[in-house]
Amino acid sequence: MPRPENPATGADDATLSPASEPTDSPWLRILGRSAAGGAATAVLIAAAALLAASPAAGLSVLFGAALVMVFFGISLLIGHFTGRTNPSGALGLFVVTYAIKVVGFGAVLFLFGTPDWLDRTWFFWGALATVIVWQVAEVVAFSRLRTPLYDDPPGPTTDSPASRRPEGH
């Protein structure tokens, strides 16, 4: 039974959590989390390569990881800058940017060739591990975004007493 000092009128407004707002621009946060995960992975594998093989193997891991991080980071930066002005056009820019990056990185690798110091095996493992960790971090960060699906108009809702019609009308 409610007491007069605690009426049964609902929860006190001071104890209610406010409704969450949508994330303003998530791209830089996603970039930071993905880059941190990729960098940590690269450093661990580079240390293992340094101890197990040679300094060149450690540098090869870092070089492979850096290429992966630049490749994926460009997309998130484009999302950050275009998401503010044209959110619906960001997906199209991602596709165009991806094609340019694949051709561009392929051209750079073809024109410059493989450096003499590069250990291909350690380069491969460093790049592969960075891709996997980057993608996992990106998916986790995207899954935690607060994206509004509907733009509810302000005012009374259809469930409020003011919006209900008397029966029979």
C-alpha cells in the first residue's frame, strides 16, 4: 500500500535514466579502436618475429600491419568527413574508395617491388593478423552504435490519452 510520502504515481524523475541520443559521428572512434587493436597485434607479432627470426622479420610485420591500417583507415576517414554532410552518400564513396585503394596499393607494390629486407612470411602473418583484429574491432564498435531507426515526431503519441478517440466515434 503506498504511503502519502511515497505516492504510487510512478518513479521519481530524478532517478530515471535519460533517453540515449544517437552517436554524432562514430567514424573516428571506430578508427581509434580498430587502429589500437591492429597496432597492439602488430607489436606483439613483431616482437615474436624479432625474437624468433631477425630484425628484418619484425620490420616486415610492422610494414604489413601499417599497410593494412592505412588501407582500412582511409575508408573510415572518408566516412567521417562525408558522414557529416552526406550520410546517405557515404556508402557509394566507400565503394569508389575501395576500388581506388585496391588499384593504388597494387600499383605501388608493382612499381616499387619487394624491398630486399622484407621477409614475406612474417609480412603475410603480420598483415593477416592485423586484418582480422581490425575487422573484429570494427564490427564490435559498429554493433555498439546508437543509430535511430525512426524519427518520432514530437507531441502526443498514439498511446496517450489525449490522442484516443471516444469509442463509437
